[in-house]
Amino acid sequence: MGTFIIEGGQKLKGEIVPQGAKNEALQVISAVLLTSETIEMKNVPNIRDVNKLIDLLEKMGVEVKKVGAEEYHFKAENINVDYLISDDFKERAAGLRGSVMILGPLVARFGKAYLPQPGGDKIGRRRLDTHFIGLQNLGAKFTYNPNERFYAIEAEELHGAYMLLDEASVTGTANIIMAATLAKGETTIFNAACEPYIVQLCRMLNRMGANITGVGSNLLTIRGVDKLYGTTHRLLADMIEVGSFIGMAAMTQSEITIKNADYPELGMIPQVFRRMGITVQQRGDDLFVPAQENYEIETFIDGSIMTIADAPWPGFTPDLISIALVVATQAKGSVLIHQKMFESRLFFVDKLIDMGAQIILCDPHRATVIGLNRQVPLRGIEMVSPDIRAGVSLLIAALSAQGKSSIHNIEQIDRGYQNIDLRLQNLGAKITRL
């Protein structure tokens, strides 16, 4: 188990480039299974979850060529479907929640797909119903072996259908879209997720020969085609990294420029941080965050305490709720943080309280943060990263704290943040990996 040692209290300065979007990568890389032709992909993040998926596809028979630091060529011409029932597949796929994204492409192109119960963050219940119900609506048959915790989906032929999703699941929407591209007839998905990752996936599939309309809305129409072809695709900047760097700059009173941030795709992220009193300036496609001694959280018009809550796109992404919470600890004013989607994502606040933050954990979904306006600096402690986003939130807290902090289980952070220690060192952070 790896550890970060952080000497806090250092002001950072410089430019940082966000990696390619992790959540987009897991979708578009899975989509290479839909065609036997070559897919060229750029700005692929070098992180554990993405590398695990690439390794899994390679084991399945996908020809993978790494042609640059963040560029790959994929060719899924010779897929060994029998590998999907092997013990090696079960072990590899179970260690990666993103492995669920291979279901739609496999059942669409090969008529069957298998998957063990996938792993991932321990942030509460994350059901897979939307994926399976959507594929069943297209005509697939679903079985589950509870003893082996193994799913099987088979279909002689998929047929288009109308479906109203009970939740706007990003990964569920993506899986259904990928399956529907090769189904017979027309598929309509209402209450579809419309995050930029879904838009990117749809644009890529359309370049491959798919027929998807309504892209960017919550009503998608997919007219099935007989075959998909090769294409070139570039991933967006990771909006979660962009938000994390905004929060880090504010907490450490640092002047940071976030380069190539794909600003039009950030939605409400800059606006939410501005409501927390943080200056965020758009400079072309870059974001500039100046050094601020203090930042003050707004109140609502009637003077009541501000609430920051996650919501489906274009609302504030749940992956940045942890960052907003830690940033609020050193703001002037108070805020109610409401994490609606996952019931365990706020449990890391006990570590922030140990560091000196004033936080009331109301229930598994809500926490009230009383900003101390830097009157009581956080102090360095020893802690463990429980998941990707909470881990980076604790890292940001440690960078701003007085004294030394240790963060164990940093493999969780590595799942979503590329060479984060080296990139922070380039900004002046004192961080060491053990």
C-alpha cells in the first residue's frame, strides 16, 4: 500500500494541464469492441482504472498499440469470446468497475457478454439495473449466478425499442447507446444522461457510422446500422481534475493557470466555485486562479445558508462534492453540502475534523461546514484514502495544512489522477511517494 508524505503550507505557482477525462475514457475505449477496424485515440489518461481496462481488452484479443505518451491505436478484429468465462477474466474484471462498459458492445457485436460483480469505490450502493434493464429492452436475456456473482447476457439479435430510464445513469446510458447502434430498427432513450462524456461518445460513434440524433439532450434516437468503422477520437480534459485544481489553488492561496481546460464543457463547475468566493478567470481555453488570502461563501438572496448539492448534468457533478466540502473549511461563511447520489461519500469528513475543520455530519448525505476564514489552519495528520475523490480532497487539505501529513492507500488516488505527485511537485508542492 503506497503512501504520500506531504509537507503542508507551501504556496504553489505555475501552470498545470488536466489529463484526459477518466469517465469518458472508460466509455470510448470500450466502444472499440463495436468494430473490427482501427480506432485511434488521443489524450488517454495514464491512470490505473484506464490501464486496467486496456489490459483487459488486450487479454480479450484487442490489438493495442501505444504510439505516444497519451495516444493509442485499438483494433478489435480477433476477439476471444471464450476468454470471458475464464477465471483470469473474472479476476481482472471484478477489480474494475469500468468493466461494466464492455457489456453493450459485446452483446451488440457478438451476441453475448459476461461480467463478474465489478469493484470500484466504496461510496455506497451503485446499482447496475439501468444497464441490464436497458439491454433487456433491446431483446437480450439476462441471468445472474449469485454463488459466483457472475452476470451473463445473451441475444441472438437486438431490436430497437422505446425506453424511459428510471435514472439518468451516465454509464447505463452509454451502454445502451453502444448496444443500440448495431440493433435492428430504432431505439429511443428518454431521460438519457447528457453529460459531455455521453456527447463525446455519441460523436465518436457517429463518426464510426452510427446514426444517433438528439446528441446533447436527454432524448436520444438511435437508428441501428449493420456495421461500424474506424475513426480518430480525442478525449476532453478531465473536468474533475479542473475542479480539483481550482479548489487546490484556493486552499493553498496559490496562483495557478489550468491549461486547455475545455471551458465550454465544464458546465456549472466554475460557477459553483465562484459562489464560494473563489476568483476563476477564463482566458481563452485556460482558467486562471489568482492567489487569494481569503474567499467568502455567498448566501442565498434571503440571507439563508448556501447549499451546494450534486445533480445530473447540467447540475454540479457528484465527483466534486468532496472537493467543494474541503474548500469550504477555510472559507469565510458556512455552507450545507448535500451529496444526494451516494450515501457513503461524506464519511471522510472525520479526518478533516481531526485536522481542525468545523464540520457537522448531519446524516450520510449532508454535512454543514462552518468556514473558519483561515483563523484556525488545518493541521497535518495521518490518514487513509477511502476512494478517488475523497483521497484527493484529503490531499488538498494536507497541502494547505500546517505540518506533515501522511496519506495511505494512495492507489485509490492513482485510479483517477495521473502522476499527481509529480505534477504537484512542478508547482512547488512538497510531496513524496513511498
